[in-house]
Amino acid sequence: MHQFAPRAAIQVTAFFIALWPVWASAGPLTFDAALALAEQRSAAAQAARAGLASARERAGAAGQFADPVLRLGVENLPVAGADRYSTARDPQTMKRVGISQEWLSGDKRVARRAAAERAVAREALQARIAAADARLQAAQAYADAWFAAQTLQLTAQTERSLRQELEAARARLAGAAGGSVDVLALSAARGLAEDDAAEGRQQQRAAALALQRWVGLPADDLAPLPDLPEPSEAAFVQSHPAVRALQGDADVARQAAVVAASERAPNWMWEVSVGQRTGYADMLSVGVSIPLPVAREQRQDRETAAKQALVDKAEAERAEAERAALADYLTLRSDASSLQARIDSLRLGVLLPAQQRSAAALAAYRSNQAPVASVFDARRADIDAQRKLLGLQRELTRNRIQLAFKPVDAATVLIGAAP
């Protein structure tokens, strides 16, 4: 039944791709749709799902008895004399056929099945970790593409505005109301604005291609970013991918130690055979082979101790991963708080005065009370402040995406767009 899981994943991916023209015609690509596409088409997630299917198949065979062994033989076959190599003339020659079976105790079968189930759980966790990483990477790429589009819109708007100002200045020069210095200054300003717009288009295209790497298709038109949930400290640490992966390793190692402990008792071998003799009654043989663990402390006990040491190793690594995850969470929270404070300060202390200065300089220039250079300087300061604000907002968004989507159990669908 599990062998069809990869095919089902391919069918789901094809379904999303088939629906893409419908989504594209209905409106811009949304944040949730981008994450769903990235998760479905992620090759790493598909590989993890294939690993899960493999573990499930192995678990189906765990705890089973070994295949019986068919035993065929000839006993007391003459190799000299008139009856040599004859199986029918010497009364001591016997043709034998039998079956032997290794016997596993119920405790051993239970332990082996439990170990296989732990391995399945670990592979299932790896599949979830791969899917979560695909969502995280797609979310970061979406944020980069969205802010790149906003920056391009800002620079393109500035370019159009300066083009209009240059045309107005040329008209003023033709009417002897303006000087050639103003025209040259505006021409230089427009050239810088065009270069800014070209740089913005380059960055927007690079960000769009990075997003396409995850969603699989071009997505130049993006919906606004949604509100991002923020997990608690405990939820972030316990659902951190490194912590969850090492917890899965510890569970597997712990069950492997149980299996090793059960192997201290040897497996018995049962055998039943029938011997056929010419001219005499057939013979039935029944036997059992019992390994004798003459040095458990040197073999079985050492194997059990080695497995238990691996449990201790996995537990220590998980504890260390929890400390690193906690530091990661506190750093992200601290950075988010600092970035938000910088954004608020920039808006009030830089952006608002820059906008007021730009408006005042433009009004003074149009009333012949200030040179065009003052307009250019004021507008550049305004644009630089807006681009700085967008950069800080992008950093803050990427920070919040790390908090929201790094945990393995992060929600796959978010509802509600940010204002």
C-alpha cells in the first residue's frame, strides 16, 4: 500500500501546477499558495517521504521468524568397495530430508517491532522537517521578492517624477523662466534615478527567480504579506528541527538498546528430519540447537553497553541542541525588538522630516525661491530614508519568518493579510 506514496505526491504536485493558470488569472500569488507549492514540489521533502515509505516496508518485516531451512543429505554413503556411491545397497546408507527453524521469543519479536516502529517515526519526522524547511525557504524568498517589488515601485515612481520635472524645467528655460543649470541638474538627477530604477529591477528580478526556484513558476505579482504568528519560547525550542531530529535519534537508540539487551538470550534452532533406508524402516530425527553464551560479559553485555552509550550520546546531543535552539529564539526575539524600535525611530525621526523637507524644497523651487539642487538633495534624502525603511522592514519580516516557520510544527496556512 505504501509503494504508491511517491506517485501520490507527484499527482498532487501536478494538480497544483495544473491549477496555476487559474490562480494566475484570478489574482496575484498569495503567501499561503507559495508555501503550499514549495512544500509539494520540494525534492528534499519527496526524498524524505520515500525514506518513510522504505521504513514502513522494513517495519512490516520486523519481528518475523526467519525463513525455514530445507536440509537434504545422504548419511553413511559408501566410498569404496562394490557398493561405493550407491544409496540403495548398503543398509546403513540413509537419505535424509528435513526442516529447521530458528525460534525467536515473543519478547524479542516485540522489541524488534518496536525498534522498527521507532525508525518509522523518525523517518516521518524527517519528512515533516523537510516540508517545514521548504516552507521556511519559500517564505523567505517570498518576503525578499515582495520587498524588492516595493523598492522597485519606489525608484520607478521617483524616476517618473524627475522626468516630469525635467520636462517642466526645459519648458521654463524655453520661456526664459529657468536657467540651463537647473536643466543640467535635473538631467543628472534623472540619470541617477534611472540607475536606481535599473538596480531595483535587477534586484527584483533576482528575487523573483529565487522565489521561482521554490514555487516552480514565475510569480512577479505578489499579494501582501500576511500577519506572522510568533510561537512561545517552549514551543519554539521543542519544535526546533535540530531538537526534534535528535529526539528521534534518541528514541531509536533507546529501542536499539532494548533489542541488544534481548539478544543476551540466544536463539534456539529446531530441526525435524526423516531418513529413508533401503529394506529397513524409515527414521525420524528431532533436534534442537542451543548456542551457549559462555562469555556474556565479553560479548552480549558489551554490545548492550555499547548501545546504551549511544543512547547517552543522543540524549546529550539533544540537550545541547535545546540550548542552541533557546539561544536562537532569544536572539531572534531580541533582533525583532531592536528592528521594530529602529523602524519606529526612522519613521518619526528621519522619514517624516525628510518628506516635509522634500515637499518644502519643491514648493520653494516652483516659486523661484530655491535652486533645483535643493530639490534634488531633499528628494534624495527622502528616497534614501524610504529605502532604508523598506530594508529594515524586510529584515524584521525575515526575522519573524524564522520565528514562525523554523519550528517543525509551524502552521502551513496563514489567514489574514498584514495592514
